[in-house]
Amino acid sequence: MNTPARRSRVRSAALAASAALLLGLAVAPAAQAGTDGAKRTKTLHELARETGRYFGSAVDNPELADTEFADLLGKEFGQTTPGNGMKWYATEPQRGVFDYTAGDEIVNYAKAEHLKVRGHTLLWHNQLPSWLTSGTWTKDELRSILKNHITNVVKHYRGKVFAWDVANEIMNEDGTYRQNIFYKTIGPSYIADALRWARAADPHVKLYLNDYNVEAIGPKSGAYYTLIKQLKADGVPIDGFGMQAHLALQYGFPDRLQQNIQRFADLGVDVAITELDIRMILPSDTAKLAEQADWYGKVTDACLAVRRCVGITVWGYTDRHSWIPSVFQGEGAALPWDENLQHKPAYDAIHDALAAAAQED
Ligand code: 9MR
């Protein structure tokens, strides 16, 4: 994926950056100037749209109170995903009692800012309400609980979200099914059922399976490949595969990312990069930020190279608000904007990758 065009873009950005340093120019950018001093006037959203795709960022409800953050999100992006607001614990905190306050807040914000919304997520092993996890259920009971949840939530957001992560993180690293409450009680058929119930509740929304560590070709992505092929063969509604892409510099760039995206596209589903961030061991330094920029560019290029890769979402856009430091001690600096909402080299790399593709179209 390190194409000559990419290498030359990265080289000229680096040259411009050192020229700016020599001239004593401030490298910390003003609102739209690049870290290399180059002027980039279009937003990521405008460029992505020119390629027929979206570029988005997740947002967690409390972050909307940060008006500087919320304004920039609305200006720069074309899509958003609620970080937590549509998860089961939030939407059905008591059995049969639905609460759409958090999800609606994001949807209303997104509407005002003209952002499309990806729904996340109908079914996951994490962030389930305690009434669900502490109960003992028969197979039939849990099937009806799952059906009721999916039906209500999908109907509520009909016409308001364009895609749903129907099932999130249902595979283990070795490609076996994760032993979540649904698998243990119902068996693997819960996946096809969940997709069918979602389709019945909204005939138009795109239905996705979504997971992390599936960007490379390997046992986990292989399991999804086999599953999606089977679902298609069985006539189960499945429209897309979401690659979260929570990457880390210390683990290396995912092997054959573009080919992996392509093989899912060839199965006849859309692919989306759904939760992109690229963390590093702190403190950050110029070399790590340059490598991070290169990776952001490569992920963007890989998506742009496959027609059915429909869009990219970063999991938050600024190091000011990121899940990483609280979960991975000593790691962070994972996003394209820094804590002060200034562009990092990663921003320039994404922008340049999108601009190059927008020009070709
Ligand atoms: O960003 C979310 C964070 O605020 C929550 O505390 C966390 C709880 O597990 O979930 C985060 O989002 C996750 C997403 O829903 C699924 N993929 C992994 C994301 C990062 O943990």
C-alpha cells in the first residue's frame, strides 16, 4: 500500500514541514493550515463526498457539552456514530422499558449539523443492562428478549440511521464464536435471527457485523468471511462488514488490509472502517507522529482503493476525548487532532489521501 504516489505525498509534506521550521514559521497550525504549512481548504467530509464516501467521527454524549469540539465535528465531518448512546444498557435499562434520550440527543445534533448516523450497536457482550446479565433465561426467553430489543430500537431509529452494527464482536481471535450470553443460551443461530429481526423492523437500513482485529487477513477475519458467505447463501439479510481498526503502532500495520477489504466486497457486502484510531506508547514524538500519519494515510488509501468501502469513521477525532488512555495505560495520542484541536500530521495524511482520490474521480 506504500504506493509511489503516497510516498511522494508523504515526502513533500515532510519537506514542507522542515522548510517551515527553517523559516521559523509556527508549525502549530491555525484552523485549516496543515502541520507542514500547506493550505488545505476542503474538509475531510467534502473530499470524501467527492469520492462517493463519508468521513466521520464517533461522539459520546457528554462531549456535546464541549461546544468547540461539537462545532468542529459538525464542520469537518459528514457522519457520526454514538460512542455509547445507542447501546443496550442505554436504550433498554429495564426489561421492556426503552429510553432513547442519549441516542436521540446524538441524532438531533447530527440532523442540525447534517451528519449521517451509524447506529451502534444492537447486540454486544459489553454494556448490557444488569437485568439481562444477572437473569437466568431459557433459549426461548432470551430469543424473545433479543427480538423485542432489536425490533423496538430499530423501529425507533428508522429513517434516522443509515446503518446498524447489528452484532458487535461476536468472534474470538482464533475464529471461534465468542461465548457471549446469546451464544451460550441460544447457539449461533442468534446471529441470523438478529439480522432478520433488524431487517423486518427497517427494510432500508444497512445491516452490519462489526469487530476489531479483523483488518488483517487471519483467523478472525477468516471466520467472518466464512460466516458472511454462509449468511448470503442462506438468504439472511447482511449488507456490510465493519472493521473497527483500533490499531497500535507497536503491533505493526495490519497485513494485506486492502486485499482483505476487497475479499469482503467481492462477497457482495459493503465494508466500512468503523472505529479507526492509531495509538502509540506515550510520550509521542516526531517520529511516532510521522509513522502514525503514514498509517492513517494507508488505511484511507486502502478504503479508497475498493469501490465498496463506503466510508471511514474515526473513534473520536481529538486526543482531548479518547477512550485509549483509560484503557491502555501509558498509551494514547491516537487521533488526528491533538488535545487543543490542532491538526496532527495524521490529519494532513488523511486529507492528502482523500484529495488525491477525489481528483482521480
Ligand atoms: O468509546 C466507548 C467507551 O466510551 C466505552 O467506555 C467503552 C466500553 O467498553 O466502549 C467504547 O467503544 C467501544 C465500541 O463500542 C466497540 N468497539 C471498541 C470501542 C472501544 O472500547
